[in-house]
Amino acid sequence: MKQKLFLLAGCFAFLAGCTLIPKYTKPEAPVPASWPSGPAYKETQAAPRPPLAAGLKWREFFRDEQLQKIIETALNNNRDLRLASLNVERARALYRIRRAELLPTVNAVGSGGKERVPADLSSTGKSYTAEQYSVNLGIYSWEIDFFGRIRSLKERALEEYFATEEARRSARILLVSEVASAYLTLAADREALQLARSTLETQQAAYDLIRKRYEKGIATALDLSQAQTQVDAARVDIARYTNRAAQDENALNLLVGSPVQSALLPEALSNVIPPKEISPGISSEVLLDRPDILYAEHLLKASNANIGAARAALFPRISLTTAIGTASDELSGLFKAGSDTWNFSGQIVLPIFDARTWSALRVTKVDREIALAQYEKAIQAAFREVADALAVEGTVEDQLAAQQSLVNAFAETYRLSNLRYIKGVDSYLGVLDAQRSLRVAEQVLIAFRLARIANQVRLYAVLGGGTY
């Protein structure tokens, strides 16, 4: 008899440990194993190699102390990041609920009542008042998870919890990169504003000189009018960059979650300490550690686990109810000897016909295919983001060098044109064209310098740079 009991208990333990979840196999990445190559890309095999982004903390990557303080404030105050953290807490609580469903729920129940039984319903032919009181401690309708339905749901909840944790990491990386980009944009626009003010001073001095020459009859009215256009153009630039700098500051305040101290704001892009150089790594497999891709993979695993729950719904469900306690027809007799009671019952529900269960199973399989497509799409999108950043990295230095040479050439052209005008060799139109070209070239140079540093930030983010 004991051997039969042990055998029965062993069967229950075996059944309780099985699930109907399909075996998960990690999908192959639908992207090339190596990064793109060609004229637009640098050689990534050169040694020594800079550190990888995935293992580089943001405090090590961003070396500007003012920017570090702003990022730290944003990580503490940003509402989007706070919402992502709350979603993690919610997913963790939901997982604990699913896990707790594997355990029985024990309740204490007390009841009491009186009932008058009429004579025609009484076995004695006389009416009487019946009383019954009871106190029970028991388990009510505990489902024994023979086929893993509850464990499949628990596994799905666990993967969803992991997914929200990766979503929080992704939100942190995005926030850090956006704060850095807003900081750099503000620095660039403030430097452009300084350039516009310097240009206005230069053009105003040139206008005053030409006005004096005009009053003496040396310069023409056309020269004076052309000089005035340069002064007005510089004023337009000042108004434009003043507006842009104010908007940049507003955007930075929104990301940080509170007004940023003026002492922490950059004066110019040239004063910002550039971030550390990083490497994309030898293989594109580093993308698989990006939090947004891990998020998609956890959702794929959750969909896979959900199939197990849908399969288990096709099999019988067994539930148990049991209680021990005391009962009496008098309240004072509840805890007297001989008043103890117990009950035990089991229930098995065997699905015979329910078309919804088969449709539900089909839905879970389609959901897994959708999750797989989204996972592969996330990898492909990540590969393109890195490839685009590498293309910028491979060409921006050449653009910057060419633009700097162009600025130097326009500056020399302006100097020679102004000298020829003063000596009366050329008209002021040549000076006007040189001034206009120099101003535009200097603005473009600032934009290229911003693009170079901002792309370093973007490369760090798209490679899944560290967030702590």
C-alpha cells in the first residue's frame, strides 16, 4: 500500500513539473555578421582599438563635468524615466501574482445562522428552529497544475517583467543621449550667436567707415547701401540664434525635468569637452545586447510561453477543496470535544467541445510569429542605425577639414577684397560677396563640429552604451 502511495505521489510530482511550452530556440540575426565597408566607412580593424560602447559607463564616456551633472539630474527627475521604472514595478508585481497561483490559498472562514423549519417539512412533524455555527480553516478550489497552464502563465509574466526592465534600460540610454544632444545643440547655437554678434560688430565698423567715406565723397551711395545690408543680415542672425538658443534651453529643461542652473549651461561648443572615442566592435552580434532588442526577445519568449498555457487549456483541469474545523448547533459548543469536522473534495473538468480553445491556441501561435517578426525588425533597424552612424563617422572628419579650409579661404578672400576696395581697385560688391560667403561658411563649420560630436553620442547610444 505504501509503495502505491509513493508511486502515486511520484506521478503527481512528475506531472506537476511538466509544461507544454514549445522549446525556445534563439533566432538567427537577420543582418550581416560584419559592419558595412567602403569609402564612407573607416577601417575598424586598426589597432589599438578604443573601448566598446556596451561596457562603457556614461560617466566615463561623457567627460564634460557640467554635462555629467545635468545628465545625473535628468536621471533623477525625468518623468518618462520615472514612468518606465513604475512599469517595471508593476510587471514585477504581476509576475509575483502569477507565481503565487501555484500555491494553495488558505482561508479561515467562520459562519453561523438560524433557520425555522415548518412542521410539514420537519421529519418529526413539528416545527423547530435550527442553529448551526462553524469555524473552518481550508483550501478552496486549488488548481493542481498538472499540465503546466499556470506555470506557462507565470513564465510569460516573468518574460514580460524582464522586457519592462530592458525597456527601462532603453529609456535611460535614450534619455542620456537626448540630454547630451540637447546640451551640444545649445552649445552650438550659443557659439553661432557669438559669431553673429562678432559679425555685427565687424559689419557695423565697416558701415561706419564707408559712411565716412561717403560723406567725403569717396564712397558711393550704392556702397553705403550694400554695407547696410550686411549689418541687417547680422542682426537677423542674432535674432534667429537668440531664439534657437532659448528653445534649446527649454528643450533641455524639459528633458531634465527642472530648470538647469545657468552655471551648468555651455557657453560655446568649443568649450565643451568632447566624449571619449568608442569602437563599434568587430562583429554585429554586439547589437543583440541592446536593451531594445533584448526587450523584443523577451516578448518573443513570453509569446512562446503563452502557447504552453493555450495548449494546457485543452487538457483536464483538476482542483481540490479541503477544510478542517469545528461545527456545532450552539455557539458555545464550537470548541468542545467531538465538534471537529473536515471535508475533502476534488473536481476534474475535461473539455469536450469548446471551439474557442483551438482558436485561442491559433492566436497564441500567430502572436509568436508577430513577436518574431518584431524581434527581427528591431535587429535590422539597430543595424541600420549603427551603419548610418559609422558612415557619418567615416566622412565627417573630411567634411570638417574641407569646411575649415573653405573658411580660411573665404577669410583670405574677404581680407584681399576689402584691401582692394580701400585702394580703389574693386567695387564694394566683391567685399559684399566675400563677407556673405565667409559668414555662411563659419556657420556651416559650427554645424559640422556639432555633427561630429553629436554622432559620437549617437554611436554610443545605438551600440547599447552603458547607462550606469
